[in-house]
Amino acid sequence: MMERDDIRAADATGLIDEKRAASVIALSDSRRDAREPCRR
């Protein structure tokens, strides 16, 4: 699974642009929240 550091590295090396990196991070966060609901 790609982590934030991997996405940032891809942005830093020019593999993806900053806008795409932000989009991928947002999608990853939303999917992670769906898999790991908050425990109360």
C-alpha cells in the first residue's frame, strides 16, 4: 500500500504533480476512514 511519504516522493521527483498527489492523499484518507471507523 502506498503511504503519504511515497506519494510525496513521487511528487518531489516529478512522477505526479502536486494537484494529483493531493487528490490521491485525500482519496486514501477517505478510504482508510471507511475501513477503520472511529471507535467510541
